[in-house]
Amino acid sequence: MSGPSRQLLDRLSDKWVNLTLNALADGPRRYTDLAKSVTGVSQKMLTQTLRTLERDGLVSRRVTAAVPVRVDYDLTPLGWTLMPLMYAVKEWAEVHIGEVEAARAAYDAAL
């Protein structure tokens, strides 16, 4: 695998990208709300992740003039097309985590 597909798969496999997209699947969110729901992400990493997702056309950013300025993020129509795949991977992981952990333990014991 090479080229554009590799670039996108590298991006989508990033944990912060995955967690941010899943948080936005609940609807538009303010930056502070996203920071609270994406546990463990630093402000710098969340900002970088959102900029990257906006650049890729998966997330939109809307600024509302207010005091203080309000910034909302939302999935774009392109971003929404990705969500069934993200849900499928999440569901697979939840169903099979026990098997993966057992395989890891067996592998580690054999070393």
C-alpha cells in the first residue's frame, strides 16, 4: 500500500484522530467540551488534531463573534461518511478485546 491511501490510513489510525471523530459524532462541540471528552489529550495535541481534520475536510470549524469568541467544531458530510467504519472498528475491539488479551498473554508466556 502506498500513496494517498497510506497517508489517510496513517492519519485515521492516530488515537487522537479516532477519539476526536468519535466525540464529534455526538454533534457539534465547543473546543472546551471536546477537550473534556477526549480524555488525556493535551491542548496542543487537540488543536493540532482539529487543524489536521479540518484540512482533510473531515471537520468544520465555525467561529461566532461573541465575548468570549465561540468556536464550534462539527463533522462535515465527508466526515460523516467515515463514521460507520469508525463504529465498526470500535465495536470489533469491544467484542474481541478478551481474545486479544488472551493471545497477548499466551505470546508473552511463550517468550
